[in-house]
Amino acid sequence: SWNGSDFLASPPWERPVTTVFQSDNLFSHLTCLENVRIGLPSSQRDDHAAIDAAFVRLGIDGLQNRLPDAISGGQQQRVALARALLRDKPVLLLDESFSALDWPTRQGCFDSLREITEARRMAVLFVSHDERDAAHLGCKSLQLTA
């Protein structure tokens, strides 16, 4: 449940959750800009300033008109993250969403993610196999070992 409501009976697109997986988050036939816009409510799709700001903030400005196959895996992950953050849902699930990023780029994305999610009071569930990720990003962490 979320805020006292059971959202499991709701269709997925109405649930208060946005998910970004490790890969396969983008449609290969759409440009990066189209991939971001397609995930937004129709009222936000023409908010060029917010969309452009997300591309700049995540270090992917200039990739808007490129197809996913023409950019790196790390750039693809950041395009998917831009879409997720613009959706403004209260719960964000990130499953190995930064695995293709080098450490300096990853840290910058973590800083942006933390600023945005704290400002919007979003709950973030972040799955990673890298302990540095949890240490850099999280306020609370749970380590599971097999």
C-alpha cells in the first residue's frame, strides 16, 4: 500500500512507482528525446525546459536526437533515469541502474538523484551489487548476502 491505499489492484500505469532497470529501458526505434517524452503524462510532454534541464543535469545534453543504439550503455541508463525523474512518481525503484557508468559519472548522477528525490520527498529503492553505491546514495541501507 502507499499512503493508505492498496495500489496493487490499480493498472501498472496508475501506480505511484517508476522503475529503471539495468538495461532494455529504451525503445530502439525512438530517439532519446522521444524515449523520455513517451513515459511522461501528456501534460508534461511539451515541457521543453524541464526535459532539457534533465538532459543537462545528467550529462546527456546533445543526445536528444540520437537513437539508443548510437549511444553507450551508460548514456542509455541516464536517458532512462531522466524519464523516471521527470515522471515525478513518489516511489522510484532503481535496479542496477548505474552499472554501466564509471565512478565519477555515477557520483554525479547520485548527487542529482539525491537532490531531486529529497526535494520531491520521493522514496527510492536502490538495488546494487556495489557497496560504494549504497554508501554514496543511501540514508538507510540493507545488505543481503547469499
